[in-house]
Amino acid sequence: MITWIILILLFVWCVYKRTRENGEVKGFPLGLPRGTIRAIVTLLIVSLPLQFLIMDQPIPGIVVNALFIVVAFYFEARKPGEDRLKRIIKELKNPEKHYLEEKRIKKPLYWPKYTVRITLILLLTLIVAISMISGKISTFEATSTIIDVVLIIGLYMIGSIFRGIGVYKERKKLKAQISDMKEVQNMTRFQIMENLMVEKLGWWARKGKFILSMFVLISMIVSLFFYTFNIPGQIISTPDYTLSLEGFLLLIISLYYGIRD
């Protein structure tokens, strides 16, 4: 039940901070700070092995695979190009104001900077410590089958295709915006960039990311429910390979990172 306890504590904390004065962060899922949904999903998956260890149950191989996926991708440094351009423009226009704005930016889960990553490291350390003390360190031996690997890579590639389509459309939109600007030949690159930043956001930027984030969060919660109450939900069952519904829902995280990478 430890994963459920973590989920409830995070939910209560986010609702509390969200409803306080200036707690809403507009433009992001549920009005929470950017990266909050991703942080919650990652914490849930990383804490899931603890639930099996504490209950003295074998850890499913697909849970181990999902653990490796989220750790690898979450610790990868990423900063969207649009955010980088905004930071550059603000820094050039007014460095002091930009510094103050940076200090006021709310971090994922309303926690101080790097707190989520430190928490993940502590959880991983706790998992390893419990595994060694209980003599179950072998639980984390490689358990992937070729089908698991294909599923992980395949879902990530599907996500990447969607991301590529979005990037292609964004490039076309940028070209159209630049061509529609009056006297663009007489504008500096800085002025062009600034004008592009104030353009109205498209549907994906306003709604698509919210839908994607909520879909992934709900998938993780449903998967957690199936694992906690040991509800059978097989998708594939053969003598050589078995894929459960809860396992597949966990691997949705590969699709998510493919789209959001």
C-alpha cells in the first residue's frame, strides 16, 4: 500500500498548494507547475517495487522494465526550444527582472529545485537496501524478453512519430507567421523572435499536452489498482509470453516519453 500512500499524500499536497493564493500555474495540466504530472507518475513507478518487497511478493519483470525506463528518461536533462528562446529574450531585455521571475517560478510538485530527483535517488537506495537485507537482490536481474524490448521501443517510436508530426506542423506555422509579419526584412532577429513568442498558442499547446498527461496519470493509477488487488487482466497469454493489462499500462510511459522527449 506504500505506493497508494505516496499517491494520496502527493494529491493532497498538490491540491493544498494549488488552492492557495497564487498557487495556480496557468497553461499547464490542472494548473499545476510544469512537470508535476511527470513527477507524480515517476514517483509512483519507482515506489512500486517497494510495495512488492514489503508484501514479500515477486516483482514482475515488466515493473522492473518500467522502473528503468522512467529513471533513464527522467534524469535526462531536457529543455524545450520555446522555453529556451523565452529565457534568452527575457534575459536580454531585462536581466534583473528575469532573475526575479526565475526565482518565483514554481517547480514540480511545488517542491524546491532538485527535490524530486533527490527523492527518486532515496527511493532507489531504499529499494536496493531492502532487497539486499532481505536477500532478494536477484529480483532485479534482467528479466526482459525480446517482446518486452520490442514493446518498449515500439511505443517510444510511435510517440516519436507523433512528436515529429507536431514539430513539422510547428515549422510550417512558424514560416507562415514570419511571412505574415509586416516589414520582416527590416526587423532584427531579436524582434522576429519576440513577435513569434507572443503568437497565440495552438490547440496542442493549450489542450493536447493536458490530455496526454492525464491519460498517462490515469493509466498508471489503473495499473497500480490492478497490481495492488491482484486483478487478472491478460492481453496476451501464450506458453512463451504473457502480457497483462496492468503491465501494458505501465509501458504506456514509453509512449509518453516518445511524445514529450
